[in-house]
Amino acid sequence: MNGGRVIVVLSQRSKLEMEASFRRSIPEGDRHKSQFVFRQGSPLIPDDLRNVSADDAAVVLIVADASRGPEEADAQTLRTAVLLDELDLAGYELEGDMHRHGPIIAEAKTTAALPLMSSYCSKRIVAVPTNQLNARRLARMVRHPVVAEVSKAMLSFNSPSQIYLHRFPELVGVSFGSLNWHFPDGLVLGLMHRRTGDCRIAPNHEELVGPDDELVMMRPTSISEADYRPLMPAQAPASLRSWSPSEYHECSTTLDHGPPIAIRHYDPRVASRLPADMWRRGGSQGMLGDTSPMYILPAEYLQDVEGAQPLLLCGWGETSYMCDLLLELDRGPAALARGCEVTLFSPHSPEEIKACLEETIGTRFWNIRLRPVQGNPLRLRELARLDVRRYKCAIVLCDALWLDPDADDLNGIEVNEKRDFLRLDAMIMMAQLNVRKALESAGHPDINIICEKVAFDGVTRFEDRFRLPLAVTVNFTSHTAKMLLEVAYNPRLLLTYSKITSEARMLVQDSSAFARPGEVLTWAELHARAALVDQVLLGFYEISSVMSGPIHATINPAGDEHSQDLRVWNRGDQRLKLLAFAQATFDHMNLDENDTLLNSVWLAKEWKPDRLKKNWLPDRHLDNQHQRVNKPAVIEENAGPASSPCIGFTK
């Protein structure tokens, strides 16, 4: 089906204000036949829920109130979830049948709300710990900034290739390594057991598909789920006979063998300047001559950086999120190396930060050494007190004092207008440029810089991941919206996504790992070679030879119309980097046995596909008339934060 759906938004904001806001954010032409209905009211009042037919909605999204503190927002979410349960109970008493079958997806800002929802809400309610998921994603970007592109491709409805769960009885008994031969346009990431919820990402290539296994895969959105089928029979690529797994070596480009960019292309306006004695144009004594290589990319784009990586955190965000982030950096799947120093540079005193951590976490860090330094990231002279040459990565976050100057969650956070979001973005960019200027003054090359983005427009080159200098931006609200919608589409995708973020090792390696110099191969052949060493190739990106060339990651090239074209993947210049998933060994992981994220997805295991109302959302496939992806109308990339509680109902 190509039609849209009716989406009801219940909020305490005025109806006219909501209509005007959505008209700017999602114009009529971008709604893909979906219809918005706005109603002013409170989800904490049962009559208001009845007025929008909450008991008859196919799916409910409970969005946390961004104008309140995390604890208060979670209290409102919990009460709303209980009220929705009681509406169903009333329907059961009246009609003798639980007539609602769709899920209720609830955003949880703190981990303290998860056990309460699990104990006192029905199985329909799936809590999504958005703060922890956002923190885990950000922690992985410290070592692999390309994670931003991979996660966007997996979750965005605008992506040409998206994550799905499929079950194909005809593939029972087929080895995992040969599954991709059956999908010329798909990418199989792993297997999920329908009954136990056990999810294995990048398992052994000899593991066989069981009768209860579903395929976790990325594939184009141009075909509906019912019409997507494997090719039978499938044939292995002929090139496998000429390549042995013994030829593989985890080939990560080092800075000594990195891609050269001639000094004549060097533009000091967008990259850090080097000291004058490092190069002399036309000369032979400087470190860099006219054609000498100069590395303007952070090392994380070229290799898997091992060992201790001192990290600079500029800005202290909302306390609950910062605690989640520090715990992820300390003991999460992407934890920093033991003894790694994390410098926290913010306007808050070390005593204040210590008190917040003791109250919220109540435990010592296992691996990282936290060093709070009081100072204003907006003032370069204060940042200059730090030796920025020590750091391999910098994270710039919106400080809580910028967001809420009185630092009091109880009286609300007044960030309601677009001008407020742009004001915050301006301060974040200034802090980022201060870091860049400090690096430049110290004669140090660019490092991996990750910045928060609050507004949904006004992107500068310092916030654009496709233009130099590279700076990865993360919009927590936008990523949260994508996660909530994907889980609403299929609640078990929460389990899949949590496994990907916790148990899949991301690899960035040179194309020479699987292709000989000058060898001509298709993407399918390259992928088949990776499967023999228990890796799942996700995609690639190519580093340009000139400053003006963008860096764009291609995820699931099998879904591209040119995926079967022959090409030379290894030209010997180390410019093409392959992205892959591999199973993480527990020796490399620091998983806490009480990991709240993994525990929170248990309810998602209980969901079966047949419990969802049929066609509550449009199939994610192309409208034949407009050739655009049909998607539910939601605020997409870089959406600003909501300022009041709201519920979206899709009928």
C-alpha cells in the first residue's frame, strides 16, 4: 500500500502553535499522504486520552517532556503508560476482549524508570532508554566517527537501505556465510531466534539458519516486506576459488602509509595550520614540500586506534545523560582503555560535578580517570590552559547552564522557539572553533571532533560531515525520534539495535585486506571474501585526493544499481576504507552484568509479528508515482527538541 496514515498529536501546547510548527518542519509535500490531527490536552488526563481515541490507536508513542527534568519527565511517561493500560482494561470489561493489539512505545530518559515500567505496566509497553542508547552511540564515535553514518542508514526512513527482520523457511539449513548470495540487493547482518530473542550479529560463517531464525538484514525500501524474497538457487562468486582466508590480514592504514594530499591543495581556512618550519614551498628541507603528503584527516578515519586515547569533554550536559555517557566510556562495549584520562572542561566546579556523580552513579570508575577542570569553553584564553596536543578526540556538548541558566530542573527548561535552538548551536560552534584554534596555535593537526547539534537547520561547514574540516555532529532528539519510530514499526528491532551497539565490533580497514592491488571485483565478491573470516562488510568510503572532495560513506552497496559492476577496489593508494562488523570477543568487552540497556529490551522479546495490527504503518517502499520513500511523517534529521509532552497516535 502507498497511502499515508492519520497521526494524532496530543500536547499541552496550543493547537494553532503545533500546526504552525509542523507546517514549517514537515511541509505538505513531505508528508506522503499522511494526515496530522492536533489536539490540545494532557496525556495525564484519562478524558483527554479518550478524546483522541487512544484506546483504538494502532500504535502509541509516548515522548518524554523535554521541558522538565529527566526524573519528572519519566514520572509523566510512567503515569501515561499506566493510564493507557487502564483504558485497555476498561475495553476488556466492556467488550470481553482486549481489543487493542498494537504496541505502546515509551521514551525513558533515566534507567530508574525501566524496572517500574517492567513491573507495573503490561507487556504491550516497550520502554526505550533513549539517553543510554544515545550515550552508547556517542561513545562508539570516539573510536569510529563513521558510526554516525552507519546508524543513520540503519534507522532513517529516508535511507535507501534500512534494517529489517525477515523469516524465509526456504533458507533453513543454509550457512550464514552464503546467505548474501541469495540477496543481490541485501545485506544480512545476523540472525535472531524468534522464540528466545537471541540475536547474533556477524556469527560464524558456518552457522546454519534454524527453523526459528529470522534474518537481521539491511535492504532497499523499494520493495514491500511481503514481496521481498530470496533468489533460489544462488551461486557463489567465482572469485572465491582464487582467494583464501589465509591471505587476510586486518589491514588498518597507519599515518606512515596514509593517503597523500599534496600541499598545493592545502587550505588554511578549513584545516589546522602547521608551524612555518614544517614546510617551505618549493624547498627541500622542510617536512612538507609541494608534493609531500600531508594528513588532514583524524586518525580515526584511517585506522582502528588502539591504546589509551585522552579525551576532552567540553560542556557538562544534563546530569542523567552525562552519567550514562561516562559509564559507557568507562565500562560499556566501546569503553576507553584502562587508565585513559577524560578531561571535563566546563563552567561547573569539580566539587559540583563530583557531587552529581556520587548522587547518580554512586560508584567509582573502572577504567577511565576523570579530571574535571573549571572553565568556560566559550573563552579561548581559558581553554588555552589545557595542553590540547595531548588529546586524540574532543566532544563538544551543550552545557546545562546554556540550556537552563538557573540550573534548576524543577522550574522547567524554557527552550521552546527556533531562535533558542539556534542560540545554543551558535555557542556549541564557538566552543568547537576554540578547540580548533587551540590546536592550530599549538601546531597540532586536526583531531576527531564530535559536536552536539540542537537545531534542525543552519548547517555550517564546521557541522557538515561531508566537508572538511571533518566534524561529526550528533542530534540526540533526531536520533531518538528515529529509534522510537523504528521500535514502533517492530518492537523487536530494539533488541536488534541494542545487540548491534553492544556486541558488534566495528572495523575500519583498508581495501587491501580483501583485494589485491589492481584486482577487478564486484561488491558481492568482496563481501563473500569477508564472510570467510566471519566479517560482514557494511560499506565503504573513499578519501578524496583534494581538499574540496567530500567524504561520503556508502552503506549496503548491494542495494545500489551499480553493485554488480566490476571495479578496482585496491589501487595501492590506501584511499578506500572498508567498514565491517565482526563479533566482539568478551576479552575486548567491559559489559556490566547489570547492563540496564540489555535488561530493558527483554519485553521486546515477547513481541511476535502477528501481534501487530496489519498495515498500521505504510510499507517502507517507493510510491510508484513520485518515486519517493513512503514514510510516516516525523521530524527527521536535526529536529529540535520537543518542549511539552506529546503522544502520537497512528490509526
